Amino acid sequence: MTYWQAIGHDWAHHWYLYLSMPFVAAIIGYTTKLLAIRMMFQPLEFKGIRPFFGWQGVIPRNAERMASIATDTMLNELVSQQEIISRLDPRRMTKEIEKPLLDSVETIIHEVATSFSPGVWEAMPDLVRNRIIKRIKEDAPNAVSELLADIRDNIDRVFDLKHTVVTNLVRDKHILNRIFQEAGHKEFDFIAKSGIWFGFSIGLIQMTVWTFYKSAWVLPAFGLFIGWFTDWLALKMVFRPKQPTKYLFGLFEWQGLFLRRRKEVAADYGRLIAEEIITPRAIMDGVLRGPLSDKLFAMVHKHVQRAVDEQAGAIRPLVVLSIGSREYQQIKKQVAERMMVVMQETASQVEKYAYDAMDVQNTLIVKMQQLNEEQFEHLIRPAFEQDEWILIACGAALGFLVGELQTFLMLH
């Protein structure tokens, strides 16, 4: 039997195995892509035996670094915290919280007065007490409006947006995953489906090589190559080339999918950031409870001190004389502390107004669409670029194992 007759005889008896090769290669390509994508996001926490036997999603594992990169890019290229906060009108915010604020005034007065002068406040005639309460209520909105204006104009002293964003994303890794998954959902879908076509094409070559050269290393080598090359090529095609480029004698044009979808990605990214990260609640929590909240308290204390002194007016020396200078200062401190509590309790009242006024979503969308290709790519890719090799290596390993299984079936 001649060489060509032997090949024909083998094809006649094992044609189904030969024809299965491109389809198995397509399955390898698709499966390795799905595995790579899943490994980017899952699991949220480490599963296995530390430090080497186990896995945590690439993005959750590097949550702090990725959140920091994304935030730096956003603040450096898109929007500053001063720009966002400057859009808030202190008088409008005061109006939003005016009712709960005034409702709390009487409680604050009662608590402070009974704390430092037990029995005196209760012994006062109702007319006198009501007059004091009325006067303070009349002045409270202006005092609070001035306080909010001071906070707005000095926001960098009392608020660290980067710390707030990074802390929230590290604490809730699911949100960080959503940013990448939803902003890049079409890219990930392309990566997965591309494995089918890339794998099938290479599988045809694999089939041809096996026809003429039946060696135990051929199928595992091709499996490894399919897993590695299709992962590498798909990731490259998402971000490269940066500019539309023609291939195959000008018949085929391609631009990195992520860059080609800039407007759509910008809309998804802006919406997610506005709805999940730079929210009025997150900003207020950052201002009231963040690392710079002690400076906020000092600012509140300064405004309260002035307001209390103004309310005491001409009788201030008599008040200080009767209760003592230390107690008088303590009263102002306690009022400031109660004001901090009131601000926290009433923060939800201004969320709707603050969301509309800050307009984070539209601001980010417009600014993102003005970025050049280099800047736009920098929004997402650098966060996980250094770990891409892990995903590609895992795809190659899986392809190699499937190739070994193919060899066993072909030879036995």
C-alpha cells in the first residue's frame, strides 16, 4: 500500500475523527475564552488554600489598585470633586432640609440647656422659652446655608473623593465587577465568540497536519497553541489598532472594538459611575465620616460658635459668668456635635436635588467622548493589563489538556 493509499484508507475508516478536529478546536477556543472571562471576575473572594492553591478573580483580587487607577484617570482626565460640588446651591440644599432641621432645633436646645443648667430651662416661663426657640429657628436656615457654602467652597479641605470611591469599591467588589462587565459587555461577548472562529480555523490546519504526521505531540501542541493564540488575539483585537486600519488589500477594516464603541462605552460608564459610585449619598458619607471629617467638625464648630455667640448677644457676659467659661465653650461644642448628627440624619433629604444638580452622568459622558484614543483606552485596560498573561496561560493549559485527550482518542 502506497503512502497516499494509506492516508486515504485511514481517512475512510476514521473520517469522523478527522472532521471532529476543527469542531473540537472551536470548542477549545470558545471554552478557554469563557474561562478567561470568568477568571477575571470570579470568585469575589479567594477560594482554596492560600497562598498558591486557589483562585480569586483578577479584578476582585486587585480591587484597590484597579479602583485607584480608575479613580485617578477619572479625576485627572474627566472631572474634579470641586467641579461637581460647586454645582450645589447651599440655599437650595438648606431649603430641602429645612423642615427636619427646624424640627430638631427645639430638641437640641432642650438637650443642651438641661445638660448644663438642670432645672433652669424647665423653670423658665413658656413665653421666654418660646421666644428663644423662635429666634434660633429664624436664624438657623441662614446659619446652615452659610455652613454649606463654606463646605462647598472648601471641599478639598473636608472631602477626599478618591478615598471615598476606592473604599466603597474595595468594600463592595461586586460594584467594581459591574463597571467592567457592563461597560465592556460587547467586548467580552466578542472575545468568547471569536474563540469559535479562531479555533475552527486553526483546527483545519491541525486536521491537515495530523493527516500527514501522526505524532503524540501534534494535538496537545495545537491545543496549547489554540488556547494561547486565540486568547491573545482576541484581547489584542479589543484594543488594537487604535485607529481604523484596512487589512487584506483594503477589503477588511478593523479598529479596536473598545475604541470603536467609544460613545456607547462612555454612556454605560457614565451611568454606572453616577448611579453606583459618585452618588450624593457616597459624597455625604465621605464628607461626614471620611478621613477629613475632623476638619469638617472644626468648620461646623466655628459656625456654631459664632451663631451661639450671636444668639447670646448682649447677655453673653452674664451667661459666661453664671455657668463658667469652660461650660460655655462646652455648650458650643455639644451643639456642633448635635449639628453633625442632624446633617447625617437629613442627608437623604437632599439626594434627589444633589443628583440632578451635580449631573455626574452627563458630565462624564461628554468628557469621555472628548478623550483621544490613548486616554480612552487608559480608562479600563491598565487596571487588569498586567494580569492578562495569567488568563492567556490558563487558556493555553486548558487547550493542552484537551489536546492530550484528543491524542488518546485518536490513537486508541
